[in-house]
Amino acid sequence: MALFKRNPFGHILFLKKWLIRILGSLTHRRFKGFNRLEIEGSEIIKGLPENNVLFVSNHQTYFADVVAMFHVFNASLSGRVDSIKNIGYLWNPKLNIYFVAAKETMQSGLLPKILAYAGSVSIERTWRAEGKEVNRQVKMSDVSNITKALNDGWVITFPQGTTKPWKPIRRGTAHIIKRNRPIVVPIVIDGFRRSFDKKGIRIKKRGILQSMEIKEPLDIDYENDTIEQIVEKLEYAIEQHPSFLKVIPKEEIQKEEDLNKEREWRY
């Protein structure tokens, strides 16, 4: 029956649609109300193909970043340019949008589990687990699940694998790009870590201007670009290359580091 149609991960699309509608309605004022989200470049979204699109972004909170992207993507597909005004766009959301997230994060409570059903591709981190540094092999099932999600639709990933700024890009993202040859769309966000707690659930401060810039797809030579070259392109595209540190005042960098230490102490 059409009512119980499922996606490749076995999730019932009818249920997923209602989860997105409800969660979207509950979170809309976080980006247009308590705080204001300034969007740039969302017209790019409407011209993208139905599948095999990989969005790469810097990361500031566990959940608020990706929720904002769900809003912006669906608003753009409904004809709104650089705006999430009027949440009518949630009535018929795009159901094949996925986001890559750590499995332990998505299993850490009821809300993360609900968000996981709405679109998570959960993977096991190879470098960190339960707050400790680890070194383990990439699970091929995780790679296969990302490929499955790309074959079905769009995938959002945060290639630094952490909400801390200026951390190196994980090479695994470059391998996924070489393997699947997706259209790679960079996104640069700001203001989210000032607006929300680390998880992106609790509103920490109101009246914050958040920003989201959606850039033109990257020019990648899938045959000849090396993993290192792709990693460098990603670093520049999401403005996390070490060279960007040279144009940021030292006091701003120190302030950011102090904020990160405070978050780690609290959480």
C-alpha cells in the first residue's frame, strides 16, 4: 500500500513526512522568531538533481545546523529564495534528505532517535567513542549506507566530524566523493553556537543573527584529483582551511577556544 511505502532504510515515508512537519513547526521560530536566519544562495537548491547530491558544511551544534538546512532546502524547493517565511513548505517536504551523524549521538535519547528516523545515516566514528580517542577500522556497512542514501537522494555531512572550528577534514568524506561522484555543494554557517547549546536543542541566547551561505557546487575531477586535493578543496569551500585563521583576529580565536572549553566542561 502507498500509505506504508518505505525508503531504502525501511522507514515509512508517511510517518517520516509527519515527523518532519511536526518537528519543523516546533523549530521554525528558532530561526525566524527568537533568532533570525540570514540565508544566501538558496536558489542553487532548486536546480539540483533528485539524488546523488552531497552537502558539506562546517558544524556548530549537533542538531540545530541540520534542522535549519531542512527548513532552507524545503523552503527553496517551494519557491522561496533566501527565505523560510510561511511554513507552508513543510506540508509536502522532500523525504529523501539524509544527514550523516555519529551512531552514539543518535542513540542518546528519545529526541535524537526521532530525528534519526526523520533522516539520519548513523555511522560509527573511527576516531572517537564515548568521549575517548579510539583508532578503529571504517565499517563497510557505514560506507554502503551513505552510498545508499546518495543513490536515493541528498546527503548532508559535516566532514570535520566535530562541532569545534578549525579541525581537519576527515579523509573519509573525500573517499565517499571519489567513490560516488556526487554533486558537492558547500555550505558555510555561523551564529548557531551562539544561539544554542552544544546539542542545538536548548536556546542559549535570543536575538542572534544566524547565517547560512549555500555556495556553487565544487569543481572536482573525480578521476584525477587525489584524496588530498579533494580534502583541500573542502577546507577552502567551507572556510575551515588553516589560511582562514590568518585573517581572523587572535582575540576572536581565543574567545572561540574559551567557549569550546566551557561547553566541554558543561556537557
